[in-house]
Amino acid sequence: MSDRAREFLLDWFSGHVQPLPPVRRLAEAVRLATYCRTDAMDAGIALQEIRDATGGDLILKLIQALDIAAHLHQDAPIAPEMKTLIETQAIFESEMSHDMDGRTEVDF
């Protein structure tokens, strides 16, 4: 994943992902994905870079971020900006991919 796309997504998620009830998360993820792609293009980041940085599924990454935000909101009463930073970083650091040999590599 490109550092530029990763940094853009970390910053973008931290500014847009907020805790929501479970029934609203899918619709919000779809809505946020549309805005994220638009903002990425406006920032000069190719959509392929965004696809690569999210493992091809921006909506899934947004759902994961929304889930984490909701759990952090319930479990850890800390500053809102810290919650968003923690949840966003956790998503990107926990990504795993399998290469052609079946080995597991961590993508950062």
C-alpha cells in the first residue's frame, strides 16, 4: 500500500468515523465510502491506491472502523480524537493478506 494512501485514509477516517448504533453502520459505511473516494480524488490520490490500501474493500474497512468506534465509545471513555486515531490505526495494522504461497504477511 502506498504511504500516501495510507496516511490519507488514517487522517480521513479519524475525521469522519463516529460511533453509531449497529443498525446504522452499513448505510453510513456506504455513504462514507462515496465521500472518501471523492476526497481522495480531490487530493490527487488514485482510486487504485485506495483500493490497494483497503485490500479492495473500502466499505468493509469503514464498517470495521465504525464497529471499533462504537466499542471504544462504550468501553473506554477517552478523548474523542484519541478514540478515532486508535480505531483507525488498529484497522490498518491488523490487515492480513495471503500471498501466492499461502504464507501470511502483514500489510502496513
